[in-house]
Amino acid sequence: MNRRQALAALLAAFAPPSAAAAPSVSTLIGTGSRGYSDHEVNNPYGLVIGPDRALYFCDLDNQRIRRLDLETHRTSVVAGNGQKAYGGDGGPATAAALNMPHEIQFDAAGNIYIAERDNHVVRKVEAKTGIISTFAGIWPAPASKATRAMAGRLALPPSPVPRDWPTGAARSTWPTPRATSFAASHSTPASSPP
């Protein structure tokens, strides 16, 4: 008996009896090889179930945000044209260039927010129109390393007052789409970000 078999026997011995079906793991998309098709991805990140109950994810190295219909298993592109760059604001999100999209979130209206790591911005895709815009951040990135680092450290809700970490500058994104500091402290906050 090897270690794996011994561990499995121990787990089986101490597991509570269950009438429910045993949990299982299955692959929703991906073949184990890099690619771009209905069945392939290239470094998926930032998974979220959208308001339409589909799976949305960042296809990081394909520079796209994709949607997987969990019923039909068909994929579609929500944002990104595959080019690793910055561009496309004011146009269709599917024609926009993204640069390492890492995380996505939906707001109550169904708009998608995309955190682009290497562009140091948060982009917004309007649910009704599919138009992309820069919601927060600075592009082109500032020249100094310190300023670039600050531009990439935007904190978005759940905090009721988003804060720029580590400076502690409170930010407001209303009524304009660009984040603006309205209170700042140049000392590092004692607590971790929300």
C-alpha cells in the first residue's frame, strides 16, 4: 500500500456516511494545453458568475474577457481583441486592446469592471451598449516607478469609501467616471485595506 492509498483509506474510514452523491470535479473548459477556441483557454483568471448565470473569466494570456454559457458550453468574447496593449475606449469592448486582465466584477446594472494589471487601469463595459471606457486609473502610466505603483493600487468597493492603498487617500468616482482624491494622508495606514 502506498501513501496515496493509505490516505484514501484513512479518509474513507473517518468520513461521515452520506446518502448524497459523492462530490465530483469536472473540467468546464480547457484541454490542458494553451489555446484559444471554444474548448481552449490560456491562463484563466478572475472567475465570476454573471447576472445571466453564465461563467465569465479573464483569459489572461489571450488578452480577453470571455463568457461560457454553462448550459450550452459555448464561449463568446465579451471584451478584448487579443492584442496586448491599451486602446479602444469609446468603442465596442470586443474591439478593445487589453493588457493582462486579471479580475472582473459586475455591478447591479450588469456593467462589467475589468482590472487590467499591466495597464494600471480599471475598465468598464456598459451592459446596454457593450462600449468600453476607462473607469479608474491613469493611462499612459506615469513615468516614475513610485507613481506607476500608486496608479495600480486602486481599491474598489466593497468598502463604502474606496481607499488608495497604501496612502490611505479616500477616492470618489461620482459624479465623474474618473477617480479623484478628496482626502489624503501621506502616512501609511495602520490597518490592512478593506
